[in-house]
Amino acid sequence: MSAPTASAPTGRRREGRVRRPVLYVLASLGLLVMATPFLWMALSAFKSRQDLTASPPVWIPSNWTLSNFSALLDQLDMPRYFVNSLIVAVMVTVCNLLFCSMLGYALAKLDFAGRSKVFGIVLAALMVPGNLLILPLYVLMSGLNLIDTYAGLVLPFAAGAFGVFLMRQFMQTVPDELLEAARIDGAGEWYIFWRIVLPLVRPALATLTIFTFLGSWNNFVWPLVATNDPGKYTLPVALATFANDPNRTVAGGNGMLMAGSLLVVLPVLGVFALLQRHFTQGIATAGLK
């Protein structure tokens, strides 16, 4: 009777040794599939026009060139569009970190009348497609004379239901005894929120920062609707406008679009690289709950 028992762990180890390489191969294939469009875009940004129009397609540029970037800067006011995108994305991210964490703290740790109903409204807001709100938001911003302003681009996204839900779920894991001890010592709610709770939910803050900055930086529909002045265009709107320009082929063609797309992606990669440790910690922590 002992032989099958002894062979079971051996069989599981053998199965694990066979399964692990298969998982690595599948993960590598998945990574290759997801990274291929980005690699093509990044390499095409440095290709000459001959390489871009070559048949069959050329992956590695035969002559590396920065002409696409210089042509893009000549044809488009990229510094202005970059600053516009940066201002909007940073303001939206900061507002979400502040307001979503405050409301998440209230829903998780404060007892007030109607708390469950407020949380129900937050959950209901998660189910509403964002595109359905474009028209009422435009009417509201137009009535407030905020079209073609930074405030008009930021205020509709200053707090999101996903951010409130995320912060509330993480803040629920903070021990109530810790907060009660701080209250007994005379700490106010703002001190508890700012000095005790926020440092304990840094992974959630990092996660919210990445998602919010990414969503705001890549947002296309609302900046397109809420801006009529080209001076207020963000990078996605400016590139889309340039892509529909009939003179685009003469100006530089797809190489300029690839260069512009690479410039759009780089800030997001930078933010993720800075917050990667906290982000992965947040994913791991969420998996333990």
C-alpha cells in the first residue's frame, strides 16, 4: 500500500517538469503576439520611405534614420500637443488619486447614512458605457463655457467609478483597530487618512495611477469632441487629424505616423517602469485577499 503513496509525489514532480516548459513556450508565444505590433511600430519609426514601401516587408531598417521625427516636428507642433496631453493626463491622475481615495476611505471606514446606497451608485456607474456620457458631458461643459479649455478636458474624468471601487476594496483591508487606536490618541480623520491609510495602500495608488494616466493619455473621443481649437489638441487627436490629411503622403507618409505613435507610447512606458514594483505588489496582494 505504501508504493502508490510514494510514487504519487514523484509522478506530480515529473508532470510538473513536463508542464513547466510547455507553459514557458505558451507564455513566450503570447508575449510575441502582443509585442509584435509595438516592435513593428518602433522599428518603422526609424525606416526610410524605401523600407516602409518595400515588398516583402522589411523588419530591420536597412538605413536607420531620424528623418521621420524631424519631418513630424516640422509638420506638426508636437511640443504643444505633448504639453497638452501631459497637462491633462497629470491633472486627471492627480484628481483621481485624491478624490477616489477620499471617497474610497469614506465608503470603507466611515459609518454614515446611505453608505450602501452610495456604493451601489458606484457599482452602477461601472456598468454604464463611457460613450453614452459623451453627449450629456458636452452639453454640460458647453453650458459652463469650458469647451476648448483644460478644465473641460479634465473635470469630466476627475473621479472615476473604477478608482473609487479599487480604493474602497483595498482600504477595507486596513485593520479597524489601527484606526481606532489613532482616534483614541486624538488623531483626526484627515490625519488618519493622510498619514496612516494612504501609506498602507500604496500598491492600490500605483495601480490607479497607471490605469488613470494610461486612459487619459490615450483618450481620443472626448478631446476630439471637446476641442475645436487646434492649439488645445492632445497627441492622439493631433495624430488622427494628421492621418486624415490628404497631404500626409507628400509630407512624410506612414513613417511620420509611426514616429508620432512611438512618441505617444513612450511616456506611458516610463510611468509603468517607475511604478512597476508597486503595481506588481498590488496584483500579488489582491491575489492573497
